[in-house]
Amino acid sequence: MLSDLHFSGPRYPYLTSRSKSNGPPVRKPVPGSHGYTIDQAVYTTTITARTATGSGRPLTVLTIATNEEVEISGPNHERQLLKPGGTRTLVTDKKGNLRLTLTCKDINHSPELKVRANIMATNKWFHVCPVIQDQSLVVLPPPKLTAQSDMIEDLRFSAGDTLGSHQPGDSDSPGKFHEEAKCTTIKTTITATGSNGSPRPFEPLEI
């Protein structure tokens, strides 16, 4: 209570991805212009679920969604066309890996997968772009409370008060205080901060 205790922040499981292109994309010209669109592009993406220490987290359930039509296949996973608004649930292997082959057709920009593990909140997604070689999900620490305490006084008295109870002839040893004079007063400041260390004003606290 009389000291400031500092603890290292907890670490959490997270996701990483590694992607590569399976050859150059097939392009087709846009009629009436000098531009091209992608007729077909194929990528290999490995999504890895990791523990807080960075090791593979086996048999992690992943929910996958997309904003583009993407054909998904992989070892032990049958080929399936994933459309916007739809999801597919897959499970990582014993090493925490999920290897996928992504086939994208007739697209104007890079595809993107949205991945959520069963260890994540339902409103959080890991956005995976297969044209980026390595990606990692940034897990923000939760808001926290910190307490700082200082002793203000350990005795309470007014001018003229007698603090000691020792009188001539008393059997008590000198220096014994009246019980009513003993009063330890400690000031404690509790601060609520967000994940980035900024203060959280008007945070309700139950004490």
C-alpha cells in the first residue's frame, strides 16, 4: 500500500501470415484504355496462430471472410469459393499453421482476407493481404489501473493535546501513545489509462 508496484504488461496470443505469389498474375486489357485488370492471380498464404511466447498454437479455430470473391483450397481443405458476406471456418494444424492457396479472378486491386481466431474478440479481424510477404496482428493491451500511495500522517493531534499516556508512577513504558491519537492516513491516487498510456477520463470505478 505504501509503495508503487510495477508489473510488466501481459502478453497475448496473436496471428501472423506469410504469403507469396505463385507466378505473375494473368492480365487482360481494359477495352478503350491502355490499362489492365487482373484476370487471375494465385497466392500461397500461411496463417500461423501463435501463443504469447511466439510458439505455434495448435488446433486454433479460424474464421475467414473476404471482400472479394476468392477461391480457397489447401492441404486437407477442399476447394471452395468464398464470396463477400460469407465466412469459412478452418482449423490450424498441430504446429499452428494453416496453409491456403488463394485464387483470385477478375479483380482490380489486391485481394484481402479477414481472419479471426477463437482467441480474439468477435469485433476484431486480422487483415491479410497476400501481396505482402509478412504480416503480424498487433494485439493492443487492455486499459489498466495503476495506484500510487503516500502516507500523509500516522498520528492525529491538535495543539495542546497530550500524545503520550505515560505519567509518573505508570507501569506503561514511556512513549506509548493514546489510542485516539493513532491514525494512519494514506493518500492513494488511482489512474485509469488506455492501451497507449493516455488517461481515460470519467472512468467509473467500483470500490
